Amino acid sequence: MQLKWLEDFVALAQERSFTRAAELRHVTHPAFGRRIRALESWAGTPLIEREAGPVKLTAAGQAFLDTALQMTRHLAQSHDELMAIAGRQGSTVTLCTGRTLARTIVADWLVRLRPYLADGELRISTRSLADAVHDLQHGLADFSILYHHPSLVVPLDGRQFEHVALATDRLLPVSRTDASGAPMYFLEAGCAPVPYIAYDRTLALGRLVEDLLAHHPLAAHLKRLVECDSPDANCEYVRKGLGVSWLPWSVVHADVKSGLLAPAGAKGLEVKFDVRMFRPKRRLSALAESLWSTIARRQ
């Protein structure tokens, strides 16, 4: 038995759709289906009626749903209790965020908040979007700082969670410059195939770029060269002149201003997005509440 199987089952019971539930859990449809079948194998009986139309639970599945909900809730509560016993809850604030956000937006934010951490510690955990959401939902983090865009699914119920906007940013196609200062590669109508340094689609930034390209005619001029799950690595590949990649302005602005890199396409190829900080509406530790109040006042 794995906790994620229970969480998958709860999502499926709520959404009544394998496709929507898999999207909320940030896994592929086939992988999601395998995890549900693994849970049924553990249970020893079908939990889902596999017929056309909306998903229905079997009688066993309906009975097991209450157990799954109680188990996930109790595990989150147990974690809070263990943290309190260890004496860390009051003096430690836990933040989950992505690797790129941790070294850009979060780093800038920390400089301003450092005076408020004199009596405590901030523990930062870099996670995928799905994992950061999971940790917040299950009480494993006080805050999560996440990308926000209509094409990204962030399944945080507004009745249980709230947020403040920290910043806006944009993804833009970027290329190394040549000796004259012009981009080595530039996307425009009629251009030759351009080597493309892509993100793994499990990354939130990857999903933003793929959503843009799915509806853009210049996508046909991209020749996929590299796919990587590290925005920092993709940036380094661009610096070495290997091709074009969509990178956050917060990451590349210094290189663009210095002339090492340059935009590799028109404004219509940019993707604007927000950065939001989420928290549960329940009462947090005094230190966490103080940090939240400070941040909210500054926005």
C-alpha cells in the first residue's frame, strides 16, 4: 500500500474522470490507471466500475472511500503532532517551491524578510509543482510558492487555502548572440529549422511552453535537440549556443542586458505568468503567521 494510491483514489472519486484526476495528480493517464489497478489488487476487489461515461465506484469502492479520506487526513494530523513533539513547529517555517523559483523570486524575497527570521528558521524544499501542492494539502509545508497560469492546474480548494501574488514573470525564447550582438537563432515566418532546447513536460515551465506551441504556427520551425528537466541546465545550453529555449526573464535578464543572450522571437512568443504564495486557512505557528502578515502587507 502506498499513500499516493489513496490520494489518487480520492481524486478519482471526486472528479469522476480518469483524465481529469490524472491531470490533477500530475501524472500521465496510463500511469494513473496503473496506480488505481495496484490499489484494487491490494484491496482484492474492484473499486471502480469501468464502463462508458463518468466513473462510478463499486459498492466496495464507496465503502473504501471513507477509509481513504480518513487515512490521508489522519496522516497529515499525525505529522503536525510529531512536529510539535519535536519542538520544531514554532521555530521552523517550511516552504515548498520549484528549483528555479528558489533561486530567483524566493531569493529576492528572503533578502527582505531576513530580519523577521531572527528567532526562527526557514526550511526550503525544492519540489515539483505536484509535490509542492501535495505537501501543502497534507500539512507537510506551511507555504508553497508556485507558478500560476490558466494552463496550469493547481488543485488547491479556495475554501481551505488562500494566496497572495508575489511577482509576475515571463517566459521568452532566448538565444546566444553572435559577434555582432544579434541572436544566433531567431524564430520568424520562413526561417530555417531552429534547434530547440525543451523542458521535460513534467515541469510547470514545460507545460506553459507546450501550451503556447500547441497553438502557434512557428512551432513547425523548431527542431527538438535536447529535452531536460532542469531550467538551469537549459539556460547553460543556450549560453553555449546550442539552440533556443524559453527561459524566465528573472533568470536571463542579466545575460540579456550584458549582451550574451538575446530574445529569439517576437513578443507574441512570450508567456506571462504569476508567482503566488499559498497557505492553508487554518491557524499556523506564530512565526509563520508573522511572515505571512509581513508578505501580505507588502503586496
